Amino acid sequence: MRVGVLTGGGDCPGLNAVIRAVVRRGVRDHGFELIGYRDGWKGPLEGLTMPLGIEECRGILPRGGTILGSSRTNPFAIDDGVERIRANLASDGVDALVAIGGEDTLGVATKLADAGVSVVGVPKTIDNDLSGTDFTFGFDTAVNIATDAIDRLHTTAESHHRVLVVEVMGRHAGWIALHSGMAGGASAILIPEQPFDIDAVCDHVQTRFESEYAPIVVVSEGAVPKDGGDMTLSSGEKDSFGHVRLGGIGDRLAHEIEQRTGKEARAVVLGHIQRGGTPTAFDRWLATRFGLQAADAVADGDFGTMMALRGTRIDRVPLHEGTGELKTVSPAEYAEAEVFFG
Amino acid sequence: MRVGVLTGGGDCPGLNAVIRAVVRRGVRDHGFELIGYRDGWKGPLEGLTMPLGIEECRGILPRGGTILGSSRTNPFAIDDGVERIRANLASDGVDALVAIGGEDTLGVATKLADAGVSVVGVPKTIDNDLSGTDFTFGFDTAVNIATDAIDRLHTTAESHHRVLVVEVMGRHAGWIALHSGMAGGASAILIPEQPFDIDAVCDHVQTRFESEYAPIVVVSEGAVPKDGGDMTLSSGEKDSFGHVRLGGIGDRLAHEIEQRTGKEARAVVLGHIQRGGTPTAFDRWLATRFGLQAADAVADGDFGTMMALRGTRIDRVPLHEGTGELKTVSPAEYAEAEVFFG
Amino acid sequence: MRVGVLTGGGDCPGLNAVIRAVVRRGVRDHGFELIGYRDGWKGPLEGLTMPLGIEECRGILPRGGTILGSSRTNPFAIDDGVERIRANLASDGVDALVAIGGEDTLGVATKLADAGVSVVGVPKTIDNDLSGTDFTFGFDTAVNIATDAIDRLHTTAESHHRVLVVEVMGRHAGWIALHSGMAGGASAILIPEQPFDIDAVCDHVQTRFESEYAPIVVVSEGAVPKDGGDMTLSSGEKDSFGHVRLGGIGDRLAHEIEQRTGKEARAVVLGHIQRGGTPTAFDRWLATRFGLQAADAVADGDFGTMMALRGTRIDRVPLHEGTGELKTVSPAEYAEAEVFFG
Amino acid sequence: MRVGVLTGGGDCPGLNAVIRAVVRRGVRDHGFELIGYRDGWKGPLEGLTMPLGIEECRGILPRGGTILGSSRTNPFAIDDGVERIRANLASDGVDALVAIGGEDTLGVATKLADAGVSVVGVPKTIDNDLSGTDFTFGFDTAVNIATDAIDRLHTTAESHHRVLVVEVMGRHAGWIALHSGMAGGASAILIPEQPFDIDAVCDHVQTRFESEYAPIVVVSEGAVPKDGGDMTLSSGEKDSFGHVRLGGIGDRLAHEIEQRTGKEARAVVLGHIQRGGTPTAFDRWLATRFGLQAADAVADGDFGTMMALRGTRIDRVPLHEGTGELKTVSPAEYAEAEVFFG
């Protein structure tokens, strides 16, 4: 059996660990021959392949990134995209695909599976917002990087009697902010799921200053103020280059807090350092187990499925389940974090 | 309501996070007054208390260790131990106890609960071998420390064409070895649950040398050779000081591998660095949530329960469930790791 | 003898280590009584003191920030500032001051010494731009944090065939960029001392893409393009909030590289995470030795001096020497880094 | 010009950074052709070569170990060793050698230079005990690893009211113990240069217990008790396997302290984790600059020299200077650390 592997979407620590596990299990226990498709869906679309055996996977387990490269190419946005993929798989002699990616990449996989292509999916997003699985790999690494940053910023906040606003990733879901904010002892955590009240945020800031510890506010890049929240600037606008990041929510919030509380406030935007580099042990373990299970799913002919962590088990769930609806922070989960605000 | 808190057994990153969460939730949402008992069960036994309010908990979230101190005192091993605890709780005006600890500490909690004392338990062990919960806090930190060490040792093994044996914690259960060995790309992982065949270990070592990567063998301190495994030395013996650690399994195994394969082999015994220092983000998050739920269990009068992680939920399970039987690595879980041996 | 200690200017890992060493040496070997002045020069100006003995210094060695607080208050900018300091020192019975700070704080110390106040200085700047000393503490920590970030970004750059621009601290001197860029394997390093040629930067970027590794460009916040360099935007302009950081050089450079090379480029602005948190071992060692020597200088009556690292020795140099002229990266030092460009 | 490069002796973070810098400078600025000799002096002795160009050096900067391999082979201990090296260099067309190593490797280099071979040396030892240079690369990494471990052990010591003894590398010189002990806030630091008084060590331990912080004792593997110090066991003895490490000074000291003070004491032997893995920024910077200077020395025909850090400059000193006498901790340097004992 010949099996293709590809990785799509944004960088995420643990991709190489999945690849290595698919290869190792496939070669050792199922007699697969493996082939790498480069740069996400662009690979099968344009026939970009690379050899993928046990040798190619030596030493990659602790390395971030992906030896296969990635892209955001969507074959359904291209004329004959699906036909070209079918043709390339056929001419490469590939019987089945393992697609490792997030909402977009697995969305394509879902449609291809519906169209009869033999594909299994491995969920990947540092944002942890894919349904059907307790956690995705990459998330734990991102949370630890953000928490380390928050730990460092505490001393600066305290020594200078300043507010520090930390903007972390999360456009639609606040998981990184929630976990790193709880782990880092934030005075307030602002997430997309819960539009924030700027007055309440400033109250938390003031409360914290009454102790000897200075406030850290952790904010998801996608957090927005409540309607009528009367922030000087509304969210989402672009700077003069057309970049959304400039004047992002972190900077705007620091400005607003400074204006309202009279305390110096500074923003730190963590950006891409959250998604690169060596994965944590948890992410390597999870990614490895996803890879093993994906190879088994292919061997079992269990296509159209996505690997999922449930407790400590790796289950297979329908691809639709993972990509149908975004997994967001529930009010009850957010309420746990609120216990520590102020 | 007056609630006492204590921490027992070995050091474990995340203890302070639990304490802080119990206090914060208790004071803020349940109107508790809290009191700290020092040094595990020795505290209520001898009436050793300390103030425990929101102030005492400032800044402790990222700190390893426990502000309450710890011990291995067992009141059931002491005449009138239980009576003295009852008397001290009564004279301190304490209505309920939150006991944070491992098998021994929670074993005492279980018996006290059976004897009518109002107690809830929070599971703690870096070994991750308590039943009823997917994970215990401290474990993720230990696994990351061990994985970092393994990452470092790879370069030495490769540059010197050497075998490196890494001995990690785990007397009765191989969880730390399993997770750090999988995350660190070990050539073999030896755990107490699966007596090892020294010939097979040496085969894995030889196989790895045939690639350009040198072998790392990860071994739990409690791992033992198979009967008839013909190791030069059997396990468990003590050195001339009566210490078991000297001449522990790591050292013996390195010696044995060197003798059998003719390759230089060195052992590294990680020891106590696995259990100290700042917790990972995962452990802070888990410990915090255990603490919140423990305070809620007390408020609900739900005594005799232990907090447990199930998927991403914190449930309460009967204390008996956590302490009845050790949670060990199953053959299926071990088989996943074996895919990468050699 | 009664000795006051203060810390001024921006946060810098190692401040607490200096304080602890001054106290320990002073109390143990010179019979000093110590007193802390809070919040930089604001402390002696307004008579803000705190007790400072061996007890207050327990556990602070690994902690970032400063237990004394800091500010940028300049007594020479305030009417009667110097007289008020003299009066407060007299009423507090303080015979001598140890001032720990950067260019501004030590500039004040220099003028006070000239005016007859008994003061010794300890150089502090994460930017490493104080003359007279090989290194200042805090710098090594900042460089390691920046290098870790660069290491992480490599994988993202490679997996996505992207350019990553990393903006590090350094308004007037490029030391952090130089050291972290050399340590991180940057394709180009841009520093204030060497106005950059945007065409040359784009050439380096293109060259790196011809190998399988993607380019990282490290840029000091104070770097500027050469005259006539034809960047779309000139440096230094402010965003609509009046913040210089928005649309800083990192963002502008990423935009420019993307426009010119046709490759996706992203900026990461490390900001305050470079100056907080636990110091590296080198910074703790250097800070501790500065503190010991500062206490000795006070005991010797060697006022008007600044502690300086020369090779592995701690010398005392005139305060004027440290604050007279900024220590910048020489063309020869920059030429070493250029060997690795492209 | 054809230049061979080799690395000898124990693993040391930064070796790859030196190799990369020699190659890059040599190819780019001096027109060298480079060749790698494998496994230290064994390479030129047995004619073991590997290609060594800019391609081979991609991505190696942050990696520990050495892509050239290493050994402890001494050609002067082998009949005709020197003649065989000469013959191999001639047949490989190699005009000059860059030898990267410690006392032994550079000792060979010194003798070969005396015998007319064109060789320059780069000093390498994590122990920092080579004369003629302020620091050697690898040392800063080792000190940071040891300091991290000490930081972690503090919490265990405090929570359990225990003594923790940390054994670090250093057979003949106490630099790692001195720096990590000062950085880690040790209660006592024991080094080979200063035979220790066990009574004084126990006094320091007792003093520390009187505060709320528990003692950490940092000890070099080569530390020895004073004559007549009345330790239960003398140093240096081997266990039943002939390994010196078992029952090393750390374990013996913990036993002795426990016996004398009645406090629980535990030893942690850091071992090989001190010498592997990714180098710190300082070590990458130093190693890179050594490599640049070594290539320049070859281009200048300045053979028989060793690269040396003096302040912030890289100088060339005669090879004899680096290998003639061990650089040890002076009494004055040790006295600085003693300020913090107890």
C-alpha cells in the first residue's frame, strides 16, 4: 500500500512528530510505502513529492516546523483542483492520504473524503479550537511560551508599577489566553467568546495595584470590547500598510487602560514565537500517538476519520465532527478564570 | 465555615497553585475562612497551623514546593493519631479539611473520611500513578524536565558513539519513562510493569548504532530484568551506606550494556530535579482547577471525594477510587512506545 | 556606617542580585547598616525608605525586577532636587549611597559625586552600551531570550518559506541585535551604528532562500536606513496614539522586504520580555560580583567610582568614564557578523 | 589552501559553531578548501575524512555535539603516530589543521606544532580550566544547566526541610561549582582547589536551617575533604564495577551531612546533562568568534597559536600558554563565594 502524507496551514510544533510516527508505524507494522507531498494541498495538486522513509525522519522528533513544508493552498478554490489531485494520486500510485492540518486543511480533507478519496485527518492547531478532540498538539507549546513570557513580565510590571498587556494568538477562540492567563496569574483575561467591558478591566487593574503586585492583562488577538464599551478605537482596523496586526487589540487596550487609570501601560504582542520551535513533551507525545493511530486507520481502511484525544485514549471520529463547528471557551470555563481576576 | 488545608508526601510542582485556588475560591465565593496545617498530617496531629488567606498566596502560583511544608507522617501509625487530629480540628474550629497528596496522604484521608472526618482529597504525584484521574499535576513538569535532559544527551551520545542510560522516577509505574522516552526518541524504554529482556535491550542499542544516531535508553528507577535475564546484578540491592540509589538500575544497566555490546555506556540519574521548581503551564492549570473544585466540594458538603481530571472536566470521584489500586502502564500503551525501539 | 541603596531606570534582570550582594558583604564584612531607597532617585528625593537587611534579601537572587522599585525621576530636573537629597540623607543618617542604574541614573550619580555626595555606582543596562565595562548584567539574559525566540522562528520561516524580521531592544547601540543575531544564525543584522542598505538586506534574503533555510533578519529598534535608501517610510514616526513602537522599524522592514522580494514577511517585536524574569547564571554572577565590589568601594571611601568588568576582574573606574560616552558596536565587530549574512 | 578541521575530547556545546565559523570565514574570505577529520586525532591518524563546506554547516549552529565526531585518541601514544598523521595530511593535500579541543587535544596540537605541523588550536572545555583565555565555550552552558537544577532543588529542600547536595563537573578545577553555586545561592561550595572542612560545611547547613530556606551544597566531582577531616569515607574509591562515579563525592557528602546534622540529605549528580544540547547565546557567540579568528590565524600563517578571549577581544596566544598549566580558582575568587555561605 502506498500512502501519501501532507501538512497544511500555519506552523505548529509537533508536525514532524506526527510524520515520523505515521512513517514508523506504517513501515514497521503495516508494510506501507510512504511518500511526502510538499507544501500542503499544493503538493498533490501540483505533484510535488519527496521521499519519506525512516531515514528521512531521523532526528526530526524534537524539531519544530515540518519537513514537508506547508501552504494554505485550497484545491476547491482552483478549477479542476480535485481532478488534478485525483490524477496525481493515481500517477504517483498513492492509495491513501494522511492530511495533517487545521480547520482549512481538514475541511478540504472532508470534502475529498466525501468525494471518495481515501483520506484520514490529523487535527493540528495551536489555537486548540477544533471540535471532537480534547486537545490538539502545538497548543501546549504555545501556552508554555506565553506563560514563560507572562512570568517574565511580572517583574517588570512590579518594579515599574506598570500595567502590562500581553496579546496572544486566538482569533476566534480564547484557549491560549485562558490557559496562559490562568497559568501566569493574570489580573484579567479577555477572549473572543466574551466581549469585554473596559470599565471592568480597569477595575481589575486598580484592584491589583492595591496589592504589591502589578497587573498583567492577557488578551486574545480576536478579543473585542462590548457594544457601547466606549473604547477609543474599535477593533479590526488596519494600519496604513493594510496590516491588521499594527494597532492590534493589545496596543489599543494598553493605550485605553493608560488613559483611564493614569497608570503606565505597555503592550507585548507575542506573535509567531508562539508557533515555532521545539514542541513540549506533551505535544510530542500527543502528536506521536495521533500519527500511530492515523497509520492504523489507513491500514484498517477507516477513511473519512480524524484522530482525536479523548481523556488519554486516541479515538477516531468522523472528519465532519472536527471541522463542523469551532470549539470555543464555554461560559463555565471562563468563569473559572474569573475567580482570579483583580 | 472554617477549612484547613495541608500538603503531604514528596515535593511536586503545582502544590502552591492548588493551595492558592482553594483559598481564592473559598474566600471569594464561599465565604470560607482558611487555615494552613504545616508539614502534612503532622500539622493537624500536632496542631501546627499558619494563617492562610489571599495575602499569603500572592506570588506563589509559579513557585515549586509548598508554602505549607510537607512530611510523610502517618497518623494511623501513631497511637491515638486519629483522636488527636479530631481534637485539634475541634480546638482550631476547623469544619473540613482539604488534603493534597499522593497514595499515602490520600490513603490517610480515605480512612479519616471513613471515620467521619469531613475531608476532600486532591491527587498529587509526579509519578501519575493514582487511579481515577487522567493525569496528576507535577507529572507534566517531571516529563518535560526528563525530556529536556534526553534532548541534551542525544548530542553527547552521537558525538561519542556512546550509549546513554537515563534513569527517571517511577518505582511502581513507568509513566515518566514512557512519556519522556516517547518524547525524547528513546531507543528503548524500560518500566516496572514490563520486566525487560537485557538481550532485547542490547539488540535495540546495536540497531540504533547502525544509523548515525546513538542510542538513549530510558529506564524507570523501579524497572527490573526478566527472571533468568542473566544480568550481572539483581535489582534492589543497597550500597554500603544502605542507600538504594547507589548502584541503582541506571548504573547497573549501563555497566551491563557496556559489557555486552562493547560500546561505552554511561548512566545519568535525574533524581530530585524532576520534582522541584516552577510547574509547567499544564500543571498550573490542572492544579488550579483541582483547587477550585476542591473548594466547591467542601462547600457542597461532598466529603470523601477526590478531584479527578476526566478529559477536560474536573470531576469528583470517591477517595477509594483514587487510592485503591495503582494506575500502571497497560501493555497496549507500552506497545505504542515499542514501535520506536531500536 | 549607614549606606543607602537604590535602583533606577528600566527593569533589568540581576538588580536583586546586586542588592543582595551589597547587603551581605556590607553586613558581614564591613559592619554596615543598610537602608533601601524606593523607586530610584525618587527615594532619596522624597525620603521613601524601606528596611534592607539580610532577611529582606532572602530568596531574591533568582528573581527579576527589583525589590526596591524603580523610576526615571531626575533630581537635577527638579528645583532644589540636590538639596532635598542631601537633607534626606542627613536626616536618615545615611553616609553613602550605592546607585544601581544606567546612563541616566549614573549620570545623576556622577553629578552628585561631583557635588560632594558619597556615592558609588553599579552599571546596569540590558543594552550593554555603558562604557568602561566589558559587559553589564541583564544583557546576557536579554540576548538569550532573543536567541531563543530566533531559534523558534527558524522553523516557521522554513516551513512557510517566509522571511521573519525580529525587532530587539537597542535604541542607540546594537549589542543585543549583534549577539542574538550571531547566536541565532541571522541572515542580516541591522543596528543603529550602521545605517542599512535595504537593497543589500533584500539580497541577503534572496540568497538565503536559495538554500533550504529561510531568512531571519534581526533588527535593533533604533536601526535606520541609509540616506537615500528609498524605504517607503522613514524611521521614527509615531502612530495615531503617539506611540513610537507602532509601525516601528521591524514592521516597516517586513513590509518593505515583502514588497521588494515578493516573499511573505512577518515581524515579531520582542519588547519587554527581553528585560524581565529570572537572570541567566552569567548575569547573576556578574551582578553579585558588582555588588560585592560596590560594598568594598564604600568601605574604602572610594567614592565617585563605578564597578566595571574587565576580563574576569571587577575593577573600579571613575563614574565619568562609564557615563561620558555610549559604548557602541565598532565596524570591526560588525564585520564579524557580516561573515554570516546571506 | 586546504585546511583540515577536527574536534577532540569530551562533548561540549559550541563545537559546531566553531566548525561553521571556520568554514564560512575560510571559504568566503580566504578561499580555503576545507576537509573534516572525523573523531578527533583518530581522523588524521587513520585518514578518516568527510566533506566540510558551507552546505554541511547549515543548521548546525544551535546544535550541541559535533558533526565531526570526537575521540580521546592520542597519536603520541601510538607507534609512528606522528608520522602517520604527516603522511595522511600530505596524501589528503592538507596544508594546515584547526584543532578544537581541551587540554589533551591541544597538548597533541602543541607537540605537533613543535614538530613542524601547521596547526592552530581552539580551546574547548566545559570545565573552563584552560589557561590563557578568560573563558572557554561550553562553560556558560554547563553553568546555566547546573544553575537551573539548583533553582529547582531549592523548592524541594525547603518543602521537606532537607539538605540537597548537587555534584557538578570539575575534576581539577571548581569553576562550574563556583559559578553555579554563586548563581544558585548555595549555602556552601566545595571545589578541588580548597579541600573542605566537613565541620564547617555542617555549620553552614545548620545556619541555613535557622532561616526559612533550606541548604543546597554544591560540590565539584573532584572536591576532597581536608586531611584529618574525618569523613567516613575517603575520596576517589571505586564501586564494585570499577566506576568512580558510584559513591562519588556527592553521595558521600550527603551521607556524611545526614549523619552529623540529623537532617535528611539527598545528593543529585548532574553528570552528562551538563555537556550536551544546545549552547547558550554566549557560547555560540564565543565559539563563532574563536572560529573566525582561527581561520584568520591559518590565513596569516600564524601557527602554533591558540585562540583566547581577553575581555571582549579574541587574541592569539602561544599554544604552550593554554596547555602549560591548569587555570584554577584562586583563593580570592573563592573568598567572594564564601561571603554567601551559611
